[in-house]
Amino acid sequence: MVLKNAGNDTITDFTLGNTKTNTNADIIDLSDLLIGYSATSHLSDFVTAAADGAHTKLTINHNGTNSGNSVTIILKNVAYTTDLLTNLIANGNLVLEAVKPTLMITGSGGANTTANTITFNFSAAIKDESFTVDDIGITNGTINSGSFTKVSETQYTVMVTPNLGGKHSNVGITVAANTFTDVVGNTNTTIAKNTTKISNLKELIDIKTDLTHWDVSHASDAQKAFFNATTFNQNIGSWDVSQVTNMSHMFLSATAFNQNIGDWDVSKVTDMSYMLHATTVFNQNIGGWDVSKVTDMSYMLSSASAFNQDIGNWDVSKVTTMVWVFWDAKAFNQDIGNWDISSLTNAIHMFKDTSMTLNNMDSTLRGWAKLDTTAGESAIQNNVGWSIANYTDATARQYLIDTYHWTISGGSFDGSKTIQGNNHANTLNTTAKKTTLHGLGGNDTLTGGTTDDILVGGAGNDTLTGAGGRDIFDYGFKKRR
């Protein structure tokens, strides 16, 4: 029973007890009296308790100032004790604002009885008949007839059978807001959902079944969902994967898969390692993905031999490892110089066996070598291992080595149009074919010719002479756009 108070009252037959476990325990709700205060206020600031013969008198001060703005409540036949007020508050017998009941749902289906048990844990005792099997929304499965069970005042269970073979863990359970009421009359105000998995689907369902509109909105784990599913190529671009955090190995060796998943909301994903490894025909536009929470991209597109999409605007600022990410992605040839590498610690074998051109590799080198704070980049980590493709921008490469102690391997300097010096004092001159000079370290003398030349001094005190033509002079290192 809930009693609301706004004047001097006497309450008879008041039952003490913990309101979360005792369905007979009564509640005095002071919210109509202490208007403007909330459940976070300390009731002991407003309420005092004292003996009144065989009874207890509660004095409620309106504003906490003891200025006479008070009312009293007599609890008939409730004997006063020194800890009575503390117990009334702790047990929920005396409240300032009703606390709404909440629900946690566990279980998501699977291959055995334990996995197929869905448990509903309520934060407070629920009124009989307030929660029934008809209040349970279910997708990707069915509720077993007669399985709805009341375990206790705060817990119910059902048994479910997953669809598509009865083994997967993607049975979505939903209980809407304003569905159930606790024993004191408070109704839930928030929707409750369970969390499911779509990992290892190939082993648990017949993936030849139409999955186009399968509900995956409860799923948090998609690890190995289509691992080695060599014939799978269904249009799952409309899937709601917005709750998924793990997509590692999701399509590994799904050699037939090539569907448009560019509109997927992957904003909660943290692990994309091996996600599209060996998807040998996949070549869809995923440049709009929000990968800002991803930390692991190792092997993500390795051996995705057809992939060559513009992903230059990805926010990879939290990614720590990019090892082998494009290895054997034979078609890949993109400028990713705009990537924010603030967190990157390892990128070995990154561009091994790709089709990176000199222009795109040079642009990536220049972009990564410049700490672009105006774009939000916060750091370039020290001692990073990085493997690159063929290049001409020796200055950017050397800058990462000298300034941040990177270990850069792979790729060869292309000297067909470019001349590079070393860490000593060099005297370099352009030729008719080689119109770009990189002095690198030392105090260099770089001299152009009659054509349009690019002279890059690098470290040291350098002398740059353009001679004829329209020349570009780079003193030290900077990012050229």
C-alpha cells in the first residue's frame, strides 16, 4: 500500500519491512508534501521521529529550516526505536519520490536448455498478473508453450527455441516501457532488451536460408559470423548492427561475398581485425563508415584482392595496430595521408603486395609524417614499425625515422625522376629527367635546372638554388598538398 501525505494524519495498521522483498510492506510517499525535492534529497534533513506513547510520531518539516512549517504523521501501534527512522528510509517505507522498477534480461538462445532460458530480473517485487508472457516481445525464435514461470517476486523465466535450426544465440527479447508494475504501484518507464550474438553463424544455422531481413539489432558480437562461408553472398546491407562491438573475423574467407554494406552503423565496433580477410571479390564502398572507436585493424583487408575503395576519410585515431592490414590486397591503391595516426604503434607489412602507386605512397608518407594538430591529430607515436610500398619522398620517410625513431621497411626508393642524398653534406643537381632533389641530412647544396624543379632540403643548413623554371623549395620537412 502506498500512502501519500499532505497534512497531519494518523495511519493505522502500518506494516514495516523491506519494500523490495516484502509485498505487504507499506510506503509513505512524501512527494506531495515536499514539493520541489527529489529522491536524491536526504529525508533525514526533513523528517524526525519520536515516541508518542505506544506509537511513533513523524514530524515533517516543509523546508528543512525548522521554522514551524511542519506536519505530523502518527504511526499507530508502531513502537519507537532510535533506529526506526533510518530503517524506514533504508527499507523504502518512507520515500520522497517513487523509484520506478527496472528490468534486466539475460539469455539469448543457443544449443542447449541453459542457453535457451531467458531470465527476467526485476529491481523490485512485481505485482501479481502485472507481467505476463504476452508482455514479452521476441524475434528470431519462439517462446516454448507453458514455459513462463514465476521464480520469485523479482524473477521470471521463459524457455525459447531459436529459429533457423534452433542453435543460434540471436533470440531478441524486448519488454516495452509502461508494461509492468511493482507491488507499490510504480510502473517501468524504460524499455528493456537482452544482448545477443551472431558469432559463428555458419556453424549454427543454415546460411542458405534468407537472412536479408534477419533482426540483428540486439547483437553485440559478430565475431566469425560468416567465417569460411565460401558461398554466402546475401544482401544484408539493411542489417541494424548498431549495437555490435566485435566484428573480428566476421567475413574471413567468405570468398563469394560482395554486397553493399556501406550504410552499416559500425560506430560501436572496437575490433575489426581480420574482418574482411580473404574476401577475394569484395569491393564495396565502405568509405563512410564511422570507425572512430576501432582499436584493432590488423589483417582487416589482407588478401581482399579486389578491394580498392576510397577510405581516406576514416577516423582511425584510436587504432593502435594496423599490422598486415592491406597485405596481399592486390588492387588496393589509395591515398590515406589524411589518417589520424595518434594512437598507432605497429603497422608492419601494411602495404606488402598492394598496387600502391608512387603518388599515393608519397602522399601517405607526407601525411603521416606531419603532426596535423589543426585536424585534431594529437601525437605521432615513437618507435613504430611500418612497412611501405615504393616511394620517392625520401625526406618524409627520413623525417619519421629521425624524429620519431620509426623503423620503416619494405618498398624501394624510385630514382627515375628523383635524386636523394644521405646524412652527409651533399651537392646535388637536377637533370633533364630527375627534377626532384631530397637532401636529407647534412648541410646540402641543391641546385635546380632550367625546368620546374622541387628542391627539398631536409635536415641541416641547406643552400637551395632554383636556377630557371618555376621551382618549389622545401626547407626542412613539411607536408606538401
